[in-house]
Amino acid sequence: MNILITGATGFIGRHLVQRLKQDHHTIKVLSRDGVRASQKLGVPAYSWNYATEEVPAGALENIQMIIHLMGENLANGRWTNQRKREIYESRIISARKLVAAAPPSLECFLCASAIGIYPGQGGDIYDESYAVPEHGNFMQAICRDWEKEAANIESRGVRRVSIRTGIVLGDGGMLAKLLPIFKLGLGGPVGDGRQWLPWIHIHDLVSVYTTAALDTRYQGPVNAVSPNPIRYRDFATALGKVLHRPAFFTAPAFMLKLALGEAAALALNSYHIVPTKLMQTYGFEFKFTHLPAALENLFE
């Protein structure tokens, strides 16, 4: 297939591009710096400033699928009003422009989303049947509006899938931030450590995207998380074990809130999420269903 990808130079994007190239798809990329992206990924790339420019026409020519991954990193710094606006607009405005510019050849629109669409409090279990409220917290508002913009493509008869991603384990993302701390023996639980952590191995997440791209049964929101979520304290213990380091230093909630402000919610919220549609509707087969095996694979 002819596929256009945004956010392709990021942690998830570069793994996805590699898999799609191996499967002999034709890839184009939209990036802030098209030259750099092309050199890094080995595919044609177009420069695009979503805030001030329309989608380059050449990027859309004969495109059958758009995979929209781009968005400002949530974990980079405090959520000031300006930062929150950048986080929001990088997802919503870019999705709106991609939908508006979609060519007649488009068959599928795969758009990233996140488990932040769920409340993030307590131990209640959530799946894709959850009714997203009109008024929620900042993360819920981002994900709700992100998915709404993507869903507008359905009025043109184009299949849409919103991949609600949890914590992705691989050579980047959250692990890249935690490893220096844990390798020093200073890792451990965050807050009381009881919050649920929905995770997925990068191999499985890429498989979700590539399967959803080709399997026309996939439609609407899909939770891309392991069927076995884990509490943060148990995650810290498992990570310490695979690194052969202690993991008993606790980061108190109040310290995180002082240091990160509202962004501390990324570590303190509790998301008990299950992949009901992947398992029961589509019969997706995970390669990594339990955290210890996933971590051992990454640190062999």
C-alpha cells in the first residue's frame, strides 16, 4: 500500500516505518524537517509545519493510508498554559488538516490516541465501551478531540481507527527516562505505587498498527495495551530485577507535583485498561503478555 506517516522519526514511528518497509509497502513521511527525516528513515519525506501550512500536495498523491502519530511530547517539562496549547494543537489541528486534505484514493486513516482518554483514577477497569465525557481533565480533552477530528474522515466513507496506546516499552519512551535512575540503584515506586500501569511491548504495538492497517474489521477506538496491566510498584520491582539493581527508593507524590506541576499526573494517575476489542473482537495475538518476559526481551 501507499502509506503516509506523520511523527515517523519518533520512538514508535521509526519502528513502524521499519516494519512497513520490510513488508514492502511504499512509505512517505511528513516531518518538521523533511531532509533530516528522509536521511534518517530512508524514505521520501516532506517538510510540514502543521500550524502555518497546508499538507503538501505531493505527500498526498496516490496515498491509500494515513498513519497519524505526530504530537508534542507530553513528558517534556511542566504543563504551562503555552505548553498545554502546543500539546493540544499539535494533535488536533494536524489531524483536522490531514482529514480536510485527504485524497480520493484514501482507504484508511489510522490515528494515534492514548489511554489518557479514561479517567485515570481508582481501580475501575475500562475498555473501549467507556462513554467519554464532554468535560474531563486535560488528557481526556486532548484524546477526545483527537479522536473526534479523526472520526470526521468517516463521513467520506474512509475507515478510521484510533489506537489508544498505553506505556510503550522499548528503546525509547518512558524506559529511556527511567533507565539512568534505575541503573544507579535509585529506582522505585512513584507515589504509593498502587496506580495501575497499562503497558505494551513495542513489537506488539507495531503489530497492532500493521494489522489494523490491513484488516478492515478494525474500526473506531482500540486499546493497545497488554492484557495483563501491572501496578507501578510491581513494575519497578520487575525492572530492578532485570537490571540487577535494587528498586526501593520511593518518589513521593508531593515532590513530583512540586517538580512537574500538572504534568505529574502522567506518573501518578491510575489506568486499569484492558484490550477488549483486540482480544475478543479481532483475535489479536500478543507476543508479550507478561511484563517480566517483555523486559527480559528488551534487556537480553
